[in-house]
Amino acid sequence: MVPAALGLIGTRVDRVRLRRRPVAEGTGGRAGGNRYAALVARCPRAFLAAGLALLAVCAVPMLSLRLGHVDAGADRPGSSTRTAYDWIAAADGPGFGKGANGPVVTVVDLSGARAPADRIAADVAEALTATHGIAAFTPVRPSPDGRILVTTLTPATGPQDAATGTVAAQADFRATIGERLPLVVGIVLVLAFLLLLAVFRSLVIPLKAVVLNLLTTAASYGVLVAVFQWGWGDALLGLSEPVPIESYVPMMMFAIVFGLSMDYEIFLLSRIAEAWHRTGDNRLAVGEGLSATARVISAAAFIMTAVFLSFTASPTVVVKMLALGLAISVIVDATVVRLVLVPAAMFLMGRANWWIPRRLDRILPHLSA
């Protein structure tokens, strides 16, 4: 539709002019990009080390990642959901305590039990009474068919607290996400590796892309943990308290960010590959591709970052979480990765960037970027 629309509009597309005519990519307007590319080429090790150090620092908080569920206790103060939550959690007056917002139904399976149900119920009640962190529990009663014992626990801490046991549905969901996330990430990375391998006829380039994408993801997860879980951005984002990372947010972030990062990767590498096939000079090709695409990648990243950050104004904490995580991912990927780590690594590796075994080259399909 875009080329069709441009064909219909014709030269009238330039009727509304900017104050200064924009400079095309192929003209001398790349002087700034050329100077930056030359700077990276002069000291690629320093740029590579600085970029990796920055990503490592951002990724460190990820080691404390705690998946969970963000409940009404994190809603905006004064909202109806937060007011109801606070009334229930109040320790005095009409409230029932913090744990009343996260009761835990406990079931005891009596199949195969040798002791009488009432004796087991008494033992369970005694054990619960002696368990730290339980504020109260209902009487341990058998089901009508006598096959199970049931009681409802009221934790002493709120549902978002790490010390509170999550209900079965949340625990199962979190466990499923934890099991599936490595599989999803692995499948996506393998497919991306194979696609880049076929497009650029290189083993090093797709391997580098996979590694750098993992570093970007780790850095964005680390920032999320620092801001939401550690509470470093409570005031700026309007959060009333630190919260765990919503269970499905990491998987959604990876899927979205990977698509965006591959756009930038293909855009940059295709220009580098064109120059490489034309000149056979790796240094010249990397510098030419970087200078030609740096401004475009930066502008595209700025637009996406502005879009994502606008959603941090949402009153919903999970929306804030996704918005900030995606914005940080785009910023890191378009600046530290695409404009620092990728060119620095390619300058260092030289002609090895384009190495591929001949047998593998013959069996791969020929695609074009």
C-alpha cells in the first residue's frame, strides 16, 4: 500500500517542505557517521569492553529475579481496588490483616492413610499452629466423601511478599512459564541463527547476533528487577511499593524485543554486506554500513522508545512493567548493541566475519537481505 500511495501522490509528496532539505543516505550527509565509524575502528577493543561492561552491570539484578503476581496492593492509592485491598489488609478496625488478601487453600490427600481422619486433622492443626508465617487457619475438616481434608490459611504477610505461599493456580502458571521460557528462547534463537546463516553466508555473524540478543534481554530484565522488584523507580512510576515481576512479562518482552532487534540487525548488516561484496574490505564495509544506517536506526529507536514510554503513564502496574522493559530493551539494542558492540566486534574479527565452510555454503538456500 505504501508504494501504491506514493505512486498516486507523485511529486506532491514534497508540497509541504521542511526548513532544510533532508540529506539522502548516499550523499555527503554521512560525515558525522563516517567520523564515528572511524573512531570505533581506531579502538574497537575499548568500545567492545565498555559496551559489554555496561550490559553486564545492567544484567546483574536479573540474578535476583522473582516471578510472581502483581495484585491490587500495587494499584494507585485512592483507586477503588486499592481502597478495598487496604481495608481488608488493615490490622485493626474492620480489616483482617495483610494475609487476608491472599488466602491459601490447603488440601490433605487421605488416600492410603492408615490413621483415622480425625487424628490426621488434629496433627495437621497442630503443625499449622507451630508454623511461622501463618496468622490463622480455618478448622481442618474432611470433605463429604472423607477422601481429603481441607483448611484455608491466612498468611501473616501480603500476597506479593516473597514469604507468602502462592495459591496453586499461580504456582502452576509460574512453574509452566519457567519451564517453557528456555524452550521458547532456544527455538527462536536457533531459527534466527539459521535464517541469518542463509542470508549472510557466515557462521560468525549469526552467532554474534544470538549472543548479543541474549545480552540485551538480560540487561532489560535486570533493569526491570531494579526498578520494580527493588523499588528504585517507585516515585517516578507512581508505584506505592516494590512488586515481583509478573510471570508472563519476561516471555512477552523477549518475543517483542527479539523482533525489533532483528529488524535493526538486518538493516545494519545488509548495508555492511553490500559494501563487503562490492569492495572485499571488511574495515571499509563495516564503516560504510555503520555510517549509512546509524541515524536511521537511532531515529527508529527513538520513535519506538517514545511509544513504549508513553504507556508508563498507565495506572496498571503490569502495563508499566512491559512498557519500561520494552523501552529499555530498544534503547540498549539500538545504541549499545547496534552502534557499539556490533561494529566493534566486526572490526576486530576482520575477514573472519564472512567465513563459512564451503560444504555448508553449497547446501544452504540462497536468500537475499
